[in-house]
Amino acid sequence: GLDQTPTLANLIFSIQYDAEGRVYVKVVSTQPIREPSLGLLLEFGWPRGKTFREFTVLLDP
């Protein structure tokens, strides 16, 4: 499972589009991140369903 750390409360997620119209998730922190990695579980939904994906983000603080 994923550990919920206090850092996760400082993250802001938004859906963005690049110049070619491709979609991506932008993640911004309101505070400095000191952990070397973060585990994220994202839910993606569309009109006929949804899925969950787990991501590990490796950081170089």
C-alpha cells in the first residue's frame, strides 16, 4: 500500500494540455519537499469508466 505523508497535503494537482493537445497531470507543492520519493495513487475517470494508477516519483531534493 501507499503511505500517506504530510507532504501529500501540500500537493496541488491540475490537468494541463501541451502545445500538441496532449493531456498531462501537473503536480505543484506549496512547500519544499524533503522526501527522496513520493508514492501517488491517481484516479482517472471518463464517461464510461475509471481506473487507478500508482506512481512513484523519485526526487532529488
